[in-house]
Amino acid sequence: MKCIMVTGGCGFIGSNFIRLMLDSYPELSIINLDKLTYAGNLENLADRKDDPRLSFRKGDICKRELIDDILQHADVDAVVNFAAESHVDRSILDSGPFVQTNIVGTQVLLDACRAAKIPRYLQVSTDEVYGSLGAEGFFTEDTPLAPNSPYSACKTSADLLVRAYVHTYGFPAITTRCSNNYGPYQFPEKLIPLFISNATNDQSLPVYGTGENVRDWIHVEDHCRGIDAALRKGEEGEIYNFGGNAEMTNIGLTKLLLELLGKPDTLIKYVKDRPGHDMRYAIDASKAKEKLGWTPTYSFREGLQETIDWYLSNSEWIERIKSGEYLSYYETQYGSRL
Ligand code: NAD
Ligand code: TDX
């Protein structure tokens, strides 16, 4: 592959993916298309702003003319779609932007890629499409789809569109579904960066409900390596699950974070539960291991300590993001490249 277009590359996982790909493939060039919503931040790629192999287009995946323009002017070998509204709590407050970007945006991208005969398309999806598990069992690629939140319903709709384009048009798409990511550059509305930031400032950590809900945590770098493997070795029309073999209750994780930060458990504040809160996610990633030769490399404790260290040494990043100041930072750093 010589050139790929990444959408949502200024977000958490997209920016980590771009960094990994630039480091792994010296011949590769990347076009990063991002709308720069509240969650998109060019500062996430500040260390790569002078790399001539990376170009940036500010724009919306729902805008067909824009996608056509990019695909007509570059010889794109693959499109990787990260762009999405990604926060479950926001989807409960207002599902409109989720329907627009996650469903309509995916449809527009699929049509544009089909028209441009793009040879490879990868849809970045989530384990939340499978709904919720009880105390036992794991999600496999054959688990029936049963999304419970507006966010996961929109991600599932996108997955079904991808499936239909493969079936109807022979469209060369692959879908990956991953569990909860953690690592550097995650927007501080998500549990881990929010709790690190709050604890550091001696503010309370709002644990939803009983805190007994379970998530299966994976380091973002392991997820990105999985996407790379699926892009290179995945079979058209197939779905691959990625997970980190690291199930934790939210309260267990909260206490571990406080321990690693040297802060007291008295910062924990149990708050009203998230409506429709999924109880447990856990991934069976044996297909990805067998077919893609992928395996997660991080132990959760080691990855979490590294992540804490990153947030502690990048506290200015998190404060700028929280205050929205990164917009002006972004203009001074990147204004001329828009
Ligand atoms: P994020 O919210 O950090 O980043 C999303 C990015 O998409 C932002 O840069 C934003 O500006 C951009 N974007 C949003 N709407 C857009 C639009 N209409 N056009 C162009 N760009 C747009 O999200 P993330 O956590 O990095 O997640 C990336 C993808 O991975 C999403 O599709 C998400 O569903 C999926 N995913 C996330 C996780 C997780 O734990 N974070 C797990 C599994 C799957
Ligand atoms: O303040 C909080 N208190 C709390 O108890 C927050 C923000 C979360 N939680 C709970 C809810 C979840 O059980 O922690 C768990 C993790 O919450 P989030 O970080 O919001 O992630 P989640 O809802 O599990 O979804 C994430 O993983 C799957 C991503 O945001 C999705 O984009 C991805 O698809």
C-alpha cells in the first residue's frame, strides 16, 4: 500500500493509528480527513506536523463532493473509517449527530469509495454492537447484534450497511470490532482519562450505579496493530474482533487508578447510573489471532501505568482540551495548512 485515507485521524484511536502506520511503513502516505468536532484535535498529531507523508483535510464524511474530490486527486489504496461520534453518554442526550455521522457518513463514504473503485475499505466498529453479556461468555463474530444505546445502534447500522455493500455490490470491505481502548490522547470524557484528571486535581470520581459493570480493556496500540493486520491480511467481507483479555469492574479499575496515583478511595462518588447501562463486555479474539496472526502485547497493569505517566506528563494537553483552548493552539500551529 502506498496511500491510505484515514477518517477521524485527529481523534484518540485515529491519531494513534496514523502514528503507528507512519512509523511502520516509510513508503506510506496518509490523507487524514477530519471534521475537527469537539473530540478532534490536530494537536494529537503535533509531533507529525512536519512529516511530508501526512496531509490533512478538514471536512465532514457526510459531504460526498469533498470525498469525491479527495479520491479523484490521490491514488488511494485503502480507506480506514474511524470518524464517528464516540461517546455513549452524549448519544443518550442527543442521538442526532450519531445518526448523521455514524450512519449517513458511513453510507456516503461507502458510495464514494465504490464509485472511485477503492480496492480496500475498513470499518472501525465496536464490541457494543453485540449488546451486553451476563457473568459468563464472550462475544464472537457470530454473536447476534443487539445494540442497547443510541451510539451502539448507530454503529450497528453502519456495520449492516457495510455488510449489505459487500453482499450486494461485492464491495471490498472488512469490519473490525474492538473492546474499550485506553492509552494516550483519549478525550477526557471517557472513564480512564477523566478519572486520572479528576484524581490529580483532588476532584471526585463519578462511578455510575454500583460500579459492578465490566469492560474488557485494550491498549490503543494493540488495537491499531490489529487494524493494520486486518488491512493487510484480512479477507474481504470478514469481521474481526479485538480485545485485551483484561476484564475489570469499573469500581475495581477506579480503585486501581487511585492506588497507582497515590490518592484516597474517599474521592469515589457513586452517582446515578447511565440509562440502559450495558453490564459486561468481553471479547473472544481467537479469529484475529488465528487468521491475522494478531495478539495483544500489553499487560493491563503495565499499559495503565504507562498511560497514567503519559497523562501526568501531558497535563497541559488535558487542560487545553478541557478548556477548548486547543482551537486557538491549533490555529497558530496549523492555520496555514488548512
Ligand atoms: P474520538 O471521539 O476520539 O474521535 C473521533 C474523530 O472523528 C474525531 O477526530 C472527530 O473530529 C472525527 N469526526 C467526527 N465526526 C466526523 C465527521 N462527520 N467527519 C469527519 N470526521 C469526524 O473517537 P475514538 O475513541 O478515537 O473512536 C474512533 C472509532 O473507533 C469510532 O468509530 C469508534 O466507534 C470506534 N471504537 C472506539 C473504541 C474506544 O474505546 N474508544 C472502541 C471500539 C471502537
Ligand atoms: O464518569 C464515568 N463514570 C462511569 O462509571 C464514565 C465516563 C464512565 N463510567 C462507566 C460507564 C462504562 O461502564 O465506565 C465504563 C466506561 O465508560 P466510557 O469510558 O464512557 O466507555 P464505554 O461507554 O464503555 O464506551 C467506550 O468503549 C466502546 C467508547 O466510548 C466507545 O466509543 C467504544 O465503542
